[in-house]
Amino acid sequence: MATIYDVAAYAGVSPKTVSRVINGDASVSDKTRSKVETAIAALGYIPSSAARIMRSHRSGLIGLITGAISRTGENTGGHGIPDMFLIKGIQQRIRAQGKILMIADIDNKPGQPGQMEPLIRTFMEHRAEGILYVAGFHQEVLLPE
């Protein structure tokens, strides 16, 4: 996988110049921009989201915890709005804001407690900007410390 340093070497510019082209931070001559863009295309460079998160402190990720996937096909009694409609609506709104939805399914069957905390922790590790929980029924959700 190509790095920003590989792109810089290929284009004959500094890594900071590559960063400026990618992020549109500062003015770069058309000739230099073209060299960097050619290098990016030739090397198949994909910017690191981790680096972008560190720089901006924004991940663009929203976490969604639901049991809808594991409950698909189950008879929910016909009350309320089916979970998948809620998830579809959430996905549309998140996408419209230019963010990415990460979905984790939680199987809330008896005898399997404690699934929520590791999922919340994982979303936090990925610097999710928010976490939503779609439950099949009204219930109290205990959040980790």
C-alpha cells in the first residue's frame, strides 16, 4: 500500500506538498498539483483515515447498535415501526450529512448479557462522533462508565 512518502518521492515533492494537494489546505501550482495527482493515480494511493482523524479530531463515523439484524424474520408482534425502517432512515440521514454509519448487531437473548459495553468501547476506539441504539422495544440501557 502506497504512503504519502511514496507519492511525494514519485512526484518529486515534499510530503507536506502532497498533503496540501489532498486536503486543499494551501495554494499549490497547477503543475505541482498535476504531478501529485498523477503520482496518486499511478501508485493507487488512498489517504489514511487515521491520519485525517488525528488532524481534524473528527472521524465522520456514527455508530449504531441494534438487534434488528439478528431479529430479522422473527415475529415482533406487529407493534411499532419495524427496526429495519428506522435503520434505513438513520442511514439516509447520516449519508446526507457526509458521514458513515457503522452498524453492530447485538443479540439480546437471555443468558448473553454484557454485549453492549464492548460494542460501545469499539465505537469509541474508532472515534465515533455519536452512538445510536435501536431497540425492538422500550428498555433501559445501562451505559459503561
